[in-house]
Amino acid sequence: MSSSSSAALWITRAAWAIPVLLLGLTAHQVWSGLELRSTLDSGIDAEAEVTDVFSTDRVDVTYDYVSLRVTLDDGTVITRERMSLPHSLIGVVENRETLDVRVQPGASQEIVITELASTQWRIAILNAGMSFVLGILVAGGIWWWRRTLINEGDPADRGVDAPDPDHPARQLSR
């Protein structure tokens, strides 16, 4: 096997990191979606004071956020600084002083905005589905590429056996 074939096979081995990362992203999005759903389903109802909202008119800047302060019935105060929201959902919280929320103290998603949580957990699950499908497609492509390299060799090493005057890439150098 030539050095370029060895390099190509090494690159295909390294490329397996992509589907592994996509599988990790899938797991993270499933976990996030389930945590959002858990707080929505079993959290306690509360009212949050909106302390800060950041939104930009540039859709390419997707970091919009809201900061909330929730005072529970027992006097406990929970604050959430810079809670990220998709740009398409930030309009629901703009120009509002209070929001209905569900709170589950100690959970990874302690506070969820009642109006948005259903949409947010569905977005997370859909993201998980897309990254899973993409991971399967990328893994299939890498598997096919590696199999082709092993069975047929690297196309860069095959060379040109005969000139073809009608094709500029099939000319023999002299």
C-alpha cells in the first residue's frame, strides 16, 4: 500500500470522530428535552419577574436571552441569569414584566417558561432526531469510503493507463 493510501485510510479512521460527536449531540439533546419536559410536567407553578431581556434584530445572532427571578411560596428566591432562548421565541417574553413559569428546585432545568417549554422540549427532541439521522448518514459514507479504499485502492494512486484526447484529466505527462 502506498503512503497516500495509508494516509487516506488514516483519515477515514479519524473521520469516525464525526459520527461519534453526532451521537453525543443526540444524547445531549434527548437528555435536555427530557429534563425540560420533566420540569414542565412535575414542577410547581410560579410567577417570575423578568429582570433582563436581550434580543437583537439580526437573525444570524442567535444568542437571545432572558433573566428571571422567581420567589416561591416558601420565600425561596431562585434566579436564572441569561437563560438562552431561540431567536424565534424571544418575542414571547419581550415587553413583559412577569411570566408564568414551572420550577423544580435542584433539577438541571430548574425554571421553564410555561408558554415556551412545550416548544423547547420538542425542538430539543427534533434536534436529537436530526443529529441521529445525520450521524447514520455520515457513518454510512465513511464506511463506504473506507471499504472502497481497501477494495479498489486510493484513486490518487491508480494513475492514468491510457491517454484520452477528449478529457483533459486523462493526459499522459511526458
